[in-house]
Amino acid sequence: MLLNMILFVPLAGFLLLLFFPREQRGAIRTTALLISLLVFVASLGLIPEVRNAPTATSYETNVSWIDYPPIRYHVGIDGLSLWLVILSTLLTPITVLVSWNYIEKRVKEFFAFLLLLEFGMIGVFLAMDLFLFYVFFEVTLVPMYFLIGIWGHDKRIYAAVKFFLYTLAGSVLMLAAIIYLYNRGGTFDYPILLEMLRNGRLALSSTEQFWLFMAFFFAFAVKVPLFPLHTWLPDAHGEAPTAGSIILASVLLKMGTYGLVRFCLPMFPGAARDNAPWIVALAITGIIYGALVAMIQPNMKRLVAYSSVSHLGFVVLGIFSFNQLALDGAVYQMLNHGVSTGALFMLVGYLYERRHSLEIADYGGVATPAPFLAAMFMVTMLASVGLPTLNNFVGEFLVLQGAAQVNFTWAVFAAVGVILSAVYMLWMYQRTFFGEVSEELRSHMHDLSPREWATIIPLVVLMIWMGTATQTFLPVISASNERTLEQTKTNVEFQVNASPSLSSQVKELLNVR
Amino acid sequence: MDAILFLIFATIAVLCAINLVVQKHPISSALSLIGVMASLAVLYLLLGGEFLAAVQLIVYAGAIMVLFVFVIMLLNAGAERRSNRSLMATLFGVPLLAAFLALVAYVIQRGLPPTEGVYFGGFTQGTPRAIGRVLFTQYLLPFEVTSVLILIAIIGAVVLARKEI
Amino acid sequence: MHHLWLIPTIPLAGSMINLLLGRRLPKIAVSGVAIGSVLLSFLWVLNVLSGLGSLEEAHVERYFTWIQSGAFNVGFDLMVDRLTAVMLLVVTGIGLLIHIYSSGYMAHEEGFSRFFAYLNLFMFFMLILVLAANYLVLFVGWEGVGLCSYLLIGFYYLKKSAGDAGKKAFIVNRVGDFGFSLAMFLIVVTFGTLDFGRVFAQAKDMPVEAGVGTLTLICLLLLLGATGKSAQVPLYVWLPDAMEGPTPVSALIHAATMVTAGVYMVARSSTLYLKAPLAMDAVAIIGLVTAVLAATIGLAQNDIKKVFAYSTVSQLGYMFLALGVGAFSAGIFHVVTHAFFKALLFLGAGSVIHALEGEQDMRHMGGLRSKIPVTFATIFCAAVAIAGVPPFSGFHSKDEILLAAHHHAPWMYWVGVVTAGMTAFYVFRAIFMTFFGSYRGHHHPHESPWVMLGPLCILALLSLGGGYIHIPHFLEPLFPLAEGAHEPALVYISVAAGLAGIGLAWLMYVAQPGLPDAIAGSFRGLYTLVYNKYFVDEIYDAAIVHPLRDGSRSVLWKGIDEGVIDNAVNGIGRSARNVGSVLRVMQSGYIRSYATWVVLGSVIVVAAISFLGGSR
Amino acid sequence: MQSMTSVPLSWYLILSAILFALGVAGFVIRRNLITVFMSIELMLNAVNLSFITFSYQLKQVDGHIFSFFVMVVAAAEAAVGLAIILTVFKNRSSLQIDDISSMKY
Amino acid sequence: MEFYIITLVKAALIAFVLLTAAAYLVWLERKVLAHIQLRLGPSRVGPHGLLQPLADAVKLLTKEDLIPRDAHKPFYLLAPLLAVSLSLISICVIPFGPEVEIFGYRTYLQLTDLSIGVLVVLAVSSLSVYGVALAGWASNSKYSLLGGLRSSAQMVSYELPLAITVAAPLLLANTLSFRELVDAQAGYYFGIIPRWNIFQFPMPQIFGFIIFLIAAFAETNRVPFDLPEAENELVAGFHTEYSSMKFAAFFTAEYINIMTICCVATLLFLGGWQPLFPAQYGSDFVPVLVNLGAAAVALYHGLNPARPKDRLTLPVVAAVFAGIALLFLVPFLKPILVPLFWFATKTGFLVFVFIWVRGTLPRFRYDQLMKFAWTFLFPVALLNLLATSFLVAVTSK
């Protein structure tokens, strides 16, 4: 019951806000804040039950939605989706606070779309029915399109359309695959399908499995975004309002990776393992390519966007290493990236709110007029660079560790990304915050207001908490990952590295250099 | 006897048809069309379609062609001016036609079962009685529909050809 | 349970207080909190060490499991053994002195509380690094100190050069950390855990690898990490630039503690290195090369802090040489003695600069002997110690290393002796240029306050008597002493080299001041090469930084991102429109052409039916 | 009275084909609107002939009914067609088929 | 083989009778019109102008054959030929009498009988429009063009009521062939009323007959509807530009059309060769009496003549009439002559009506003429057809 409440309160909020008269901005904002806070608090209630049974889907509701074709409203939460849901419910009130006076025109629609977006996001992580999953997958698309399209900066239409078309092209393929599965399996229900795949009642030939895998993979790869399909992200981020960027970066991107872990791996283990090498190759190029291109971006938001391309490269590397450590690292990295990049976009948003420009060149020496903003930016930047005791380090360490266990060369090239991430972050930080401050800039810059403190504090605390006390979050994730890996065990035993084979890798590595 | 009749009227029909195509002036092509229709009426008689022969003469030759002749006379349309605007028609027109004819002939030769020849009395249901019976029982609906169609055509013609447009 | 965790957390608490409340507290309170926390930590170290007794084997304390995923488990564990004890004493001791000194030195600088907060934070990470019981916690300390050095170097963030230096330091360290993390992955892959105890236990009974095995690869990667942190040949470029930071920072971080972290780490994983002779040789060679290179550059520097920075790099080279030849205890001994006299040198230089209100260029100094006598006395002790003059600490530790090097490979000994000579020469060159001759500056120097001079005196005593703290003997259980013939001849040669260096310096800078310019004139090419630090920075920039930056802009961003992918996507749209315009031509408006199309269609249909067979 | 020679059925069909082809030729080649219209009528007549030939061959009266309906429809079509031609002539004052090409792309 | 001979003989006989009748119809018309207008009419060329038609024919043949300058020559010549040939065709379907026995051959007094005889007549009448239209257009003059258009429009619109009124008797007789039609009209109601279609049982076709006649006037461009050729307005309408022989062709075509239309009318409505009252009441003797009466009148006028030479001509006429009366009495000729007599009298009466109407009724204006056709004649004809069909459906078994 709690789960349905968490899912449908944002939708109710969306409808409620629509009925508010347009000029009562204060009332609209506060109601939006209250609703999102309520949902957040409620979502905290989910934790105890899921903690003690992470592999089982708890709070399950399974009721028929459409009779023919048999589409069921089947939602449930388990270890994998718990933290992602809480991340979304946490970030929505924060985005409401962030865009408190950032948004002037069409305030009502903005907050309504925000709540609709939350509804879509939570829905994606809870859906256990393939069709329902697809519906929520698309529901998030619409408000995001409007957020970018209406409240974005100058090139917003192009960016919004590009975002929409990219994701739609991918998801349409997935829909085709879902329908094919329905024809073969007779149902959309994911657990049943999985069971049928397991006990051989629904035997997919290798080519079938390959094409279905590719369809699902392509949909999620566009969303992740994986290397060649990423060009929509910098545009979308560059043009989106702060709230849009935060939600897009921290949650919408995770829908791609979540989909990979939840659907791609367990349903098509054979095809996933066969295609792992070239996907990992793409992920690694994504890491290095993202970092390098981020380095030379003049626009702050585009820089952070490319950085998330690089960070999510780690996640995909972790997922397709088929190794407990790597998978835990990947899922944990999804959460870390959500928090740290969300915070980064928020702070960039505050800079934009003050100076109304995203170009790094327009800033310089902000540390003198706004030391606390600089300090918070410092902490967030260090977190996203992967400083130990802060959150990203744990994720990256586990991913690289897992990848090294599978194939050491992967770890070597991926680790290069760690160096490059330091380069572009520090260079950006230095150009914005260090150096002499120009008079004109000093007048614009004022330090963090209480509202802004209220948004940044929880994220910084979370960064440190996730960096040090990982055991509060990790056991739930690693338990559900263990189950997923169990499902991906195909008869062909994946060539887990025995030490002797490692020396061959070493030789191969050496002659590589 | 039939063969002779057939040959006569077939050649008349073909000649008139060629004349229709070749003639520059529409009135002459109109008259040659009437010639075709008359010869066809006779051919219908040969094939046993008495009622149809009469209707052909009355409806086609008697009514429709009168309309044509009327329009030609009213508009006093002169002979055609030669203007080869549409490249497509001039280039592909004739060869396509030849191909079409060859194809149809081939189909007829190959497709048709070798039945006995046509002789005058071979088919007797062509009488008005037979046609009337079938028309008003089996084909009543089409009959009604065509009648409505004609009504529409009349109204349409009147509206279109009105003076003040 | 000796609550080892208290040692690092006290400075952390101090740093938090200063960070959050620093602005509102008066300067006295801020320095009080900072110095107090380090003092407390130092006292707690003494209490713990006394409590632990002889420390024959390591005392490990495990607090909470940090990362636990599947079989792999890493806990936040701290450990103390003899090696850690030595390092603890050095870090907290020297740290305390430097905190006291800097409270005076930074008295009239704005951002006072921020400086002390960073300093305490550095102490916290350094203590974590030293106390770590597994590689991951060590890595935490490792990166933490890198961060603090970045913050402290970039303290004067208004100056662009400071910001750049800080960034450079952090990134170069990062490259080192890249090597270190790869080593960690390999360790986990081979041993399954990162805990020192378990790793070394498994490593003991593994065979010594002839060629390049996994262990050698681990050691090489660890070495890469160490070079990053301890500024060895490939990655030393950040240390000279680190002089942008305030002098106490250079003293604490870039002389005494952080740079030695690399040495400590190599020493800590000695069991691994013993199994990988190839890696040992690599360490030795890198150490030697760095020593020689840094020494030569040091000869031609005019900035007083730059001279001492290059001397640090050179001395670190010595330590790596010691580690490379297997004399781990000698290496650590040199770390301790070096900490004493190098800190003293830097602090002395600090007070000189303090006296001359920020003047760092030696050519504008001279004849300060009379003006700041105490500083001169203390610096002189440090100079004598570093030059390897017999009774003092430098002589003991350096000779130990040279003897071990000779035992290992004679040519190493001779190169070491030559560099010892050069070290003596450039140190005394600095001393003579600043304190002897006539004053060439236009400030009127005044003696530093006692709060600065106190620590100088203590350090002077330590650097003089340091040699007699028998570190190697103390570390005997950890590192078996290499028994070798103790030929006295070698010792005399090294002392002679040192004295020759001093004499030569005396000759050139006191006796005939014109000589250095003459020599520089004659070897014009060599001199400019050396003066410009062999253009290493420029080479790095040209080879790596610029190509990466411009390459990624033109090739990757513009080329691939917009060029290939975006054009392909937009291309699809455009091509659809073109196809449309081609078909448009068919609608020519002429009825006869439509007629022909109709006929064409019917011909095709008839053909299809007739040839492809109708229904029959 | 059984005649001496009977005409094979295919002759009728070939005749209808020839007439149809000539109709198409007129439709394609001629430039005067009315002549084009007439050639369409010719095509319809050709079709009627084949209808009746087949009804003769199949001994069913349906062929006749079909051609009867064809005639009726042709009548309706002619009426409306000619009305259109009149209006076209009124506006364009020329029946040249190529002058009426405003429906160009 | 003898089939061909018989048909040829019949064709020649019918052609001769028709052409001479047409010629003398011209004469009759001018005489009757004259007497209606109280003048003598042609009396100079032969007794009472009897040779007048011959004279006209000769005149027309010898007249100069003019062709207007840029008339469309081929069509200009085609038009009169078309008009004459079409009017001649429909005569061959019309039966003049029942089956008779002559010189040993049993044959019908009819050239041929088609099961769709009525349809053929209708078809040919609809084709006759072309003659007029072409003539009007080809002679390339304003008057003839307008005349041609008007008359063809008139003929087309009156063809409709004609066709529908024809349909009613067909319903009653349930056949399309003329002979069966006439046979269906044999017999008498209550002994004396002949079962002619105008008195047929379920729906007497009197109205049908009247509409048919009116439409017939219009079809043949006769008086009330002869506006297109009216001399005062359009100077002889479509055949203004025609001279000599071509003009004669149009003229004969017109009169042959009148003859055929009257024959069709008698066949359809007046029971063809069926006698007025049943044979047992002496219907056979009526022709004898009529001829004798005519002879008496001629003789009387011959005795006290209005003009001196009538003294000579009229008794000759009386003698001719008396001879004819005698002919009727010859027993083996009787079955041939009596039906012919009845058929001839009815047709002659109708022709007289045509002429009579020409002499008395004024001319319609063109728009009245067209409106009359579409708004009055056509609906009434439809009504008549509906009524007959309804009654036939009801009364049939």
C-alpha cells in the first residue's frame, strides 16, 4: 500500500497543481515542496522491509490493468531499485527548492511537470511488468521534453527535440522486443517471463536472444548514454534549466543503467556475455573520450554533461564485467553519480542564477566574494573526481577492482579516466574560483543564501556518508546483485581469471605498450 | 454469313476508331465514334445482345454523342494546335501502346480456352425480357444506385454549366 | 585497545573547528587550537608507544568494515609497528615544530584560520597514511595528503601561478595514484585482500621471480605511485613549483612528511620488493638518476627555496637508492635525519624571507650573518649536517646508504659520492650567497621573533645529534641488516668529497665572487640548460598537455562529436527531403503525362498477370 | 439457321483489345480535351464488347447487365465531364489540354 | 433462297408506296391548308394540282446546287443523306396487315418483324437528331446554327415523353414486336368496343395517345413546334443554306417521318388493322360503303362543277372510287384489302390531323416549347406509365 501511495501522490500532486490559479506562485511552490517532502519521508519507510529481504520483491501489488492484451499493474521494490527510488524522492524536493525563484514564467506548469516527472521516475524503478515499464519509461520523456523545451536557454528547441528523438528511437526498439517476447511468452509479466526463460519453457534461440538483447541494449545505451549515442546529452544539459539538469543527470540517466541490470542481463545472459567485450570497449572509449572532450568545453554545463558520460562509462564497464565486485561498484556508482553530479549541476545553477552565464570565461576569482559557495563546490568537485572518503571513490574502486579481476587491460585503460577527470575538474575549478575577481563580477556574487544551504547540505552529508559508511547502502545492493549474477550464469562458465592466465594477460599487456 | 458480317462491321469499327484518333477536328472524330458505336451495336446483335444493341444506339449514339456534338458545336472548337509540352507522353506514348496491345493479344491467345465459334443464334438470353427479369431481381440494388448516380450527374451538370459562374 | 584512531582524529577535529569557526575566532585562538591539537596528538603517540612496549610484531586495531562486496572485504584498520612508530614520531614532532613556527610566520597573512585548518587536515591524512593497516586506508591517506598539498600550494589563490602549481601538483600526484591503484587491483587479484598482514604472509612463501612476474608488476606500479608522491624522476616536476605555497608548507609537506610517504610505502611493502629483484634495481636506478639530475639543477638556481626543493628531490633520490639496494632501514634512517635538517633549512630560509619581507632571490641577499645571527647559526648546522660532515646526522645516514650501495654495485657508490659532493657544494653556495659578502638587497632585514627561532634551535640540535638515534638498529626485526665488510676507506672518500664541495663553494662565493659568473660564461650552453631545469617542464607541456588539449578539441569534440555523429543524424533528415523532391518531378501538371503513367501502370499489371501466372 | 462459318471468340476479344488500344492512343496522343474524352468513351465501348463476348461464352446474362450499367455510368460521366469542359472553356477559352496545367507541383 | 426474293419484292413495293405517298402528302397538305384558309391550293398543274409534287420534284432537281463558301463540305453533304436514310429505315419494321396468302406464298404484310421492333423505331428516331444538328452546324451560318441547335434540342427533349408513352401500351401487350402488339389489340369489349389500346381494359391509353401525338408533332418539327424552321424568324432554320436536291432530301425526310410516326401511332394505340367493330356486324363492308360514298360526292360535284374543266375531271375521280369499292368485294382479295383499308384510314386520319393542326394552331415560342416538354408533358407521361404499370401489376393473376 505504501508503495502505491509513493507512486501516485506525485501524480495527484501534478493534477492538484494544475487546478491552482496561475498567479498564486507562493502557494504552488509550497504545495509542490510539501508533496515532494511527503513522498520522500514515505519512501524512507520502505527501507526497513527491503533491508532484511533485499532479494525478494517486497510491497508487491499485482492487479490487472488492461484485460487484453494481459497487461498488469505489477509493481514491487527490491534491493536494486530501493536506493534509486529514494534518490529520486530526495532530489525532487531539492529541485523544487533550487528552482524557487529561478523560474519566473509559467511557474504552475513547471512544478506540475516536475511532479509528473517524479511519478514517471519512481514508476520506472518499480515496474515489474515489461509494458508498464515501457509506459513509465515514456512518461518521463514528456515532462522532460517540456522542461527543456520551454524553460531552457536559447537553443532549447533543438536540444529538446534531439533528446526526445534519440530516446524515442531507442525505446521504440525496446517496445518491439517487448511485444515479440509477449508473442513468444504469452505474458508481459517480468518475473513470470524470467521464470519461463530459466526453466526452459520459453527457449530463445541464440539469434533471437541476440536481436532481443540488442533491442533492449540499444534503448538503454541511448539513455545511459554510451559513447556513440551520447551527443544528445551535452545539448540537453546545456539548454535545460537547473532543475531539469539535476533530474536528468541524477535519475533519468540511471534509468538506462538500471534497465541494463534489471532486464538485459537476467533475460539474455548468453547474448550479454557474448557481446560484453565490444560493449566494454565502447564504455572505456566513452570514459576517456568523455573526459578528454569535457576538458575543453567552454560551457560549464556541457563540461559536467561530458563528465557524466565519462562516469557512466564506469557503470557500464562494471555491469558488463559479470563480476560481483564490478556489479556492486556499478550500481553504487549509479547512486554516487546521481548525488555528486546533481550537486554539481545545482551549484552551476547557482552560479548561473548570479551571473546569468554558463561560459567559464565569464567567471574568475569567485572564491573571494563567495567563499562558502567555493568550498561547497570544492567538496562536490572532489567527490566527483573520486577522492577517497567521498562517495564516487568507492564506486570507481569497486568497478575497477572487478574489471581488473576479469581482464586487467580493461582496468588499466579505465583508470586513465580517473586521472583525466581530475584534470578537467581542477582546471574548471581554478578558472572559475581562483585568481583575481573583476569588480563587475564581485557585485553579482553573493554567498549561499539559507535556501541554497538547505539544498546543498543534505547532498554533501550524503556524499561523505556514502563515502565512508558504505555499509549502510552496499549490503542491500550486493545481495540483489548476487541474485542477478546468479541469473546471468549460463552453462558456458565465464572464464573467471585463474592466476596462471593472468601472466598471459600481463605479457599481452606488456607487448601492448 | 456471320463471319462476313463480323468482318465487315469489325473493319468499320476499327477504321472509325483509327479515324477518331487521327482526325484533327473534334466533330469528325465525334462522328467516327458514332460509326464505331453503330458497328458495335451490330456486333452485339451478332453476339445475341438484342436489348443491348438497341440501348447502345439509344443511349450511347442517341444521347451521349448528341451531348458531345452539342458541346463541340457550342464551343466551336477548332482543330488542334500542335504543342508537345509533356515530354513523357511523346516519348513513351506509342511504344507503351504497342507493348500493351501485344501483351493483351498474348493473354487472349494463351489465356482463353478454345471454345466453339460464335454464331448468330448461339445465345438467346439477350432479350429484353430476360434482361428485365434479372435486372429487377438479382441486380436491383445496383440498378437503384445507378439511378441515384444519374440523378446526381444531372444536378451536377446543371450546376456546373450554369450561366453566372 | 589503545584507541589509535585518536591520533589522526584530534588534528581532524582541530581542522574542522578552524574551518567552520575560524573566521570569528581571534588569531591566537586559531593557532592555539591548531598547535594544541598537534601537541595532543604527539602526546597521545608517546602514550601509545610507551603503552605498546617493544613492538616486536605489529599491533593492529580494526574499527569498522569500510567496503564489503562478495568475498572481498576492506575494513578501516589502523596498525602500529616499529616503522610506524618512527614515522609517527617524525610526523607529529616535526609537525608540532612547524605549527609553532608558522603561527609566527603567518601572523600577518589574511586567511590565517584557513591555513591552519588545511595544515591540521594535512596532519590528519598523513597520520592516517602512516597508521594504515591495509593498502586502501593507506591510499586514503595518500590521496588526502595530495589534496592538502593542492590546497596549501594554492593557498595564495589570488596569484594565478599558485593556482597552476597546486593544480599541477594534484594532477601529477594523480598520475602516481593511478599507478598505485593499479597495483592495489593486482594485489587483490593475486592475494584476494589488501590487508598488509595477510598480503605479506602469502607473499613470503611465493618464489622469487626471475623475469617480470605479477609481483614485479605490482612493485613497479607501487614504484610509479611512489615516484608520483615522492617526486622522483618522471614525476618530480611538481615539487619545484610547489614552492609557490608558504614556506612552512614547503617545510612540512615538501621536506619532512609527505614526500617521504613514497619511501615509507616502499619500505612497508619490502617483502614484495624482496621477491622482485628487477623492481629493486628499478628503484635504485630511479633513485640514483633523480639524485644526480636534481643535484645538477640545484647548482644553478638563484631562488633560495628552489635550491632547497631540488636538494630535497636529490636526497629523496638517495633514499630510493637505499631502498633499491635493499638497505630499507638505512633509507628510513635517512628519512628521519633528512626530515630534521631539511625542515630546518626550509624554516631558516623562511625566516630569511620573513626578514627580507618576501625577498627570495639569493642575488639580492648577502651579508646577513650579522643581521640575523640566530637564523644563520641554525641554518649553518643544517648545512653542515646535509653536507655529510662526520659527526652530524647527515653523515651517518648518507654513509650507511653509500656503503649499502657499494656492497650492491660499486659504480652506484661512486655516483653517490659525486652527488654528495655536489650536494655539499650547492648548500654551502646558498649559505655563502645569503649570509656572507655584502648585502645586495634594499630591505632592512630584522631578526624573526622567538616563536620562529625556538623551533629552529630545536631542529638544529636534532640535525646535529640525530645521527646517534640508531634507527637501523631499532628497525632490525623488520628489515634484516645486510652484513657487509665495513671498509673505513669508503667512509673517508665520501667525507673528502663533502669537504671538497664545501671548499669549492667557499672558493667561488666568498674568496672570489666573480668566479661563478666566469665559469657560467665559459660553459654558456651547459649553464643555461641546467638553469632552465633541462626544459623538462616545457617538454612535458609540449609532449602531453598541449596535444591532449588541442587534439581533443579539434579531433574529438569538433571532429567526432559534431562532425561524425551529429552530421550523420542530421544527414538522415536531409536525405529524406531530397528523395521527396525527386519524386515531385512526376507531378508535371500535364494531363497527358499522367495518362502515360496510367498506361505504364496498366502495362506492368497486365504483364505481371500474364507472365507471373494468373489465378489459374 | 446454323451459319456456314462461326467466328472464333478470340476475334471479338482481339477486336475489343484493338479498340481499347486505339482508345488509349487517343487518350494519350490527342491534345483536344473533347477528343480525349471521346477516346475514353471508345475505351468503355471496347470494354462493353468484351463483356458481351464473355457473357456469350459463359452463357450468362450477367455480362449484358454489366455492360448496361457501364453505359448508364458512361452517360452520367459524359454529362458531368462535358459540363466541366464547358466551364474550363469558359475560364481558359481554349481546349488545348496542355494549357490546363495549373495543377503543377 | 425465295426468302430474299420475297423481301426484295416487299421492299420495292413498300418503298414505292411510301415515296409516292410522301410526295402526295405534300400535295394533300397544300390542298387542305388552302381549303382551311379558303383558297384553292395548287390546281394548275394537272387536275386539282395532282401533278404538283412531280413539278416540285423536277424544279428542285434542276435548281442550281449552291454550297456556302467555307461550310464544312463533307458534313454539309452528309447531313441531308443522313436525314433521308434514317427516316427510311424505320418503315421496314412496321406491319401493314396480318398474314396473307398471295400467289401461294404465305407472308406477312410487313418487311420483317423484330422482337424489339419498337426499340428499333425509337433508336432510329433518336439518331435522326444528327441530321438536323449537322446540317445546322455545317452550313456555317448563324441562322442555320441556331436553328440546328434549337431543333435538335427540341427533338432530344420530346423524345423522352415519346419513349415513355410508347412504354405504356407495351406493358399492356407485354411484347415489343409490332405484330404481337396488334394481335393483342384484337377482340371487342361487350361486343362493340374494340380492344384497341386506347380502350384497353386495365388502363385505357387515351392520355398516352394524346401525349404521343403531341410528342410526334415535336419530333417531326411540325406546326406548333416548328419554330426552328419558321420562315419569319429563322428563315427555314437548319436547312436555310440548302438548295435543290439537298433541300428536297430534307423535305422528303420530314414527310416520311410524319408517315412513319402516324403508322406507329395507329399500331400502338388504334389497333393497327383491327376493324372498328366485329366482322359479324359487317365491318368488311365499311370500305365498300366509304368508297361508294366518295364516288357519289365526286360525281355530284362533277355534275354541277365550280369550274368548267371540273365537269370532266370529277366524274373520272368518281369512277376510280367506284372501282376501288368493287375491288373490296372480290372475295380472295378481301382478307388482304380490308385490313389494309382499316390501317390506311386510321393512318390517313392521323396525317389529316397533322395537317389540320398545322393549319389551325399558332406557333410556340422556344422557351415555352422547352418548358412545356419538361414540366408538363414528361411528368404526365410518367404518371401514365406508372398508372398503367400499377394497374397491370394489380390485375395480372
